Amino acid sequence: MGNPETLEAFGRDRAAFFTGGTTPRPDASFAKLHFAQSFAALETQLAASPFLLGNTPTLADFSLHHSVWFVRSNPGVANILDPYPNVIAWTRRIAELGHGQPTEMSSADAIDAARTAGGAQPFEGALLESKKVHLGQQVVIHATDYGVEPVEGELLHISDIEMAISRTDPRAGQ
């Protein structure tokens, strides 16, 4: 994972990321129990297909892979994955996909790309509104556990699987 200085810097970064959260971090025994349950379920799912949702990798695979990679990359705990051969084989399949062909981009070009991007992704999930929550409303959202910086904007969609707001950034636009 790195030298002691890198680990210390990483720890400081993560501590700042958790500042302001209202959900306590789980203790080791709680985390270990949930790890085992989650990985047993993942192991069973990957026994049926090479990727999480079938024969082709999807966003689901890429969304989960980094968590498993983090464990596999730490020699102090990597062996906790030994009981899960399907998970290990899956991580190898994901790794074999590679990283694509990155293109260097300046921060100014990235902001310009965001400002000039057109179109939006379709919303997912059945609309959930209430007397207190309705489309067009100005809202402030934030996580409760970590990364709690608030985001303010107009509510465009709310469902059981996503919340979408429109906001305007002085540099990147809407």
C-alpha cells in the first residue's frame, strides 16, 4: 500500500473526508461480520456468471471492484479473500479489461467540457413525491456518513434509487 508517510497522508485525507458525518464508523467486529455476509453473497452470485449481472461487465462490476481491489492490494488482510475463489477470479477478469486509453486534459479543458456538455441521462425509478418533497423545489442534499459537503439545487427527480438536482456552478455552468 505504500510507505509510512503515504499511509499517514492517506489517513489524514480520509479523516477530513469523514469530518462532519453523523453516522459513526463501524467497529472492527461489526465490519468483519458484514464483510463476511457481503462476500458470501458476492461469491454465490459470481458462481452463476463471470460478471455480476451476466456474461458482460457492467457499471455494477466497476462500482464494486475498487472495494475488493483495496482489500486484495493490502498484504496485511488480502488473505481474508481466500475463501472466495469466484470473487478472486472475478477480480482477475476485471483487471484483464485494462484501463483504456487515457487522454491528458488540463483542468481548464475539463471545466470547459463540463460547461459545454449537452443532454442529460434519463432518470431511473418511479417518481416519489410527497407534500414536503416535490419536483422543482430548491433542496440541499448531502451524505450523512462521509463526504458530507452539501449540494444545493432544484429537485429534478427523486425515486427509490436516485435523486437528481440541477445546480449551477460559476465555472462549469448548469
